[in-house]
Amino acid sequence: MQLLPGFRDFFPDDCARRNYILETWRTVARRYGFVEYDGPVLEPMALYEKKSGGELVGQLFDFTDKGDRHVAMRPEMTPTLARMVAARERDFKKPLKWFCVPQFFRYEKQQRGRLREFYQLNCDIIGEASPAADAELIAVLIDLLRACALGERDFVVRLSSRTAWQEFFAQVGGRPEDEYEFFQIVDKAERLPPEKTDAALAKFGLTAQQVLAFMHSKAATAELAPILADLTARGLGGFVEIDYAIVRGLAYYTGVVFEVFDRGKNERALAGGGRYDKLLSLMSDGQTDLPALGFGMGDVVLANLIHDVPAAQAQLHAWLARERAVDVYVVIAHETRRPEALALVQRLRDAGLRADFPLATAKLGKQFQTAEHLGARHAVLVGDEWPQVKVKTLATRAERLASPDELLSLLTPPKIPVILSGA
RNA sequence: GUGGCCGUAGCUCAAUGGUAGAGUCCCAGAUUGUGAUUCUGGUUGUUGCGGGUUCGAGUCCCGUCGGUCACCCCA
């Protein structure tokens, strides 16, 4: 049996790599005061039809359940979040700073950086309209990547705004109802030949040259300036660039939008998000009307970039080594001492140490080999010396005798790993 | 969904249309109280799958599945 396309088995090593990313996400999000929430993996199909309509339906994993309900595996979090917020909005002080690390499912053809199943960090701030919220959200985004030992030379936040394009469009006489179509053209302007863009813009009386000129003007609008100032005050200004080429495909974005790219442009976007001030009202039929903004960051592209950047890879490997290492491997030199060894293993484990030992009779050399293979810091040899044991520090090959009581105070529990911040 | 390239041992890869191989990994021994290296031996295959051409197909052709890259899309 083979895997379904776009789905992954997580063997222990893969699982550890995944956990590195998820734990880093959770650590940094909490550092910013975001709290974790979650929702169901399976939702009524109608939840997604309401917001997006036909186009996205083809990219859903959907089916009819045994109760004849049309359901879908979740492809994104925003509809669920909107429902949850609308349901109990009054229970929470504003602004809400919520994050989630859901697994998503999208029926798309897989390629580099895109699978049919993936994890995505979602951070959202709800109930705060000021640019301070935009800056806070972008700051946590930057620090999430810095925590993976990625720096200014590795990635950049491209900051833009739908508002800026709305003003541009209004100035040249565009009608608000045509805005979305105009945004779609702008979104593709950089990738398509100018003639095609010209043709598409003709109905608005615009040229590709006009649009591209505005796109590449790096001047911050009155909306973006305070956000940049805020980030600069935090010392994070170097991670952000104004780039009006960022429009984002979705209809619901209302103001600030941004995407994160690797500097080498070898990968797809690492993250993307923006303001969606009208969406909660839309999703709740006007029941809840709160300004909101958020972003999503997937695990697949991030893992690729970590692999690409030596410093990030080194930090990952250091983390993996700490993660998998046992503290003590108990070597049973004589099978007659197995009961004493079992008692010792139990005491070590009760003390919170990661301890392992051979389940089957094995030669001494083999046991040390296993200890080495497991990354054990110490081997404890139970045999002739009993009631004392021989403690060996594998890295230095130093040995000493100790009683089981001494052993326990000798081997202090490991410190909780600290995620180092890369500049 | 459309198109290009690729599918051989767990992994990395060889094999002019003519006997399916190497390295690595894993297991055991050399080494019965100590980890590396080395040496010896061993396990591992429907050559993705199904047809076709041929005396003979891993190799050529068709289909299919999977991977990958680009397009589309990107919540």
C-alpha cells in the first residue's frame, strides 16, 4: 500500500523535525501573548461555501457522511475562527490575540512546498483597528522566523495595502464595484507580459506602465507609515519592505496585506496575511462586527527554507540531537543483576531522567554501541561492582564508581531546551 | 486540471536489447567487562503496475499509477 498523493508518513526523524517547527511556533506565539485555540478538523461544507463560493469547492476534501451530511476536511481556519468568535465574542476582552496550529487538507496537485496535507500556524488579532495591531502581528511573524535562526538576509516581509490600490483606482475614475477585478489584474501584472496587462486594463482606461510605476514606488502611504515606524522602533525595520506588487488573491482583504518570501526566491511564499475588517460581520450575518487581521504560515515551505540555510539547519540539528538523546543507558553486565538493573532504571525514570536499557540479553560491546547510538550522555554499568555501579560519561570516556543513591544526585535532570534567536 | 522530465534492494545509484549489480544501511561474527576504524559472513528485488514489439525488454512503444518541475491556483 502506498500513501495517498500529497500525504506524509512521519517516521520518528520526520516527526521530530515537524515538532521542532510546531514547538517553535507555539513558543514564540505565546511569547507575544497569543493564546492557543482549536476547532474541528471536519466541518459542514456550507461553512466554506458561504465565504468562498464555487472556485474553492473543487479544492476541498469533501464527502457525504453516514448521516447524509455534506462535510469537508478543513482547508483553512478563518471560517471556523469567525464562527467561534461570533458565538462567544462577549466572553473575551478585546483585542483577542489567538493562534492555532491546525492541520489542513486541500485537494491540489502537489509540488515543491505544497502538499495536500500540511500544518499551518494561524495568528489573528481581533477587535483592534489601530496600526499598532498590524505592527504587532508582523512583529510576531518576523520573530517566528528569527527563532528558526533565519535572519534579514534570509527572508523579507513584503508590505502592501489594498487601501493604497483602492485610492489609486478611485483617482483614475475606477468604480468601487470593479475593484476586485482590478486587483486580480494587478496581482498578475508582474508575471504577465505588459501587452496582456495593457489589454486587461484597457477597459479601465489604464496602462501597464501606470500600474507598474505605482507598484514599484516604495513610498509608504499614511496607512503604512505608522506600521513601519512601530517595527523600526522594535529594531525590526530591516525585515520589511514596501512592495505594492503584493495584492493577495482573496476577496476579503480590506487594508494592509503582506507576504513573506525567502531572499533567494527559491521557495514559495513562507507566509501571508492581512486585514479583513469586514469578514466577521459577513460570516456572522452582521451579528458580530469587529476589525480583524491575521496570517498563516505553512510548515512545508518553512522546512524547505530551514534546509536551505546553514545556520537554520544547524540549529535544527542541535535541537534534534537534544530531543532524541537519552540521559542514561543502563548496561547489564551480568544477566544475574537484571533485577537490580530494573530497579535502578525505575528509580532513574521516577527522577525524571530519560533512561533506557537492553530488553534482551546482549554482549557488553553491543550495549555500549546501543548507548552511543541512542545519544546517551551516560552509561551506567550494573555488574561485578554491585552494590556499586560504574558510571561512564560517554563523551569523555571517564568512569567512576558510585552507589545508586549517589548516581541519582550525580545525574541532574536536563534543562528545558531554549530556542535561540537568530539575528 | 494542462504540459516537460523521472520511476532498478530500506537509502544513493550502475547495468550496448543478451545471467539484475555496487556502495550504504541493517543483522551476526572476529572481540565472553566497554563505544571508533578495519576485516569476514548474511538478509533485502513482481526493475512502480498492465499491455505490446522482439528469439530475448530494466532498456524500445502504448496505457496507467506515483514522483518532480512549470502553468493554473494559492484560503
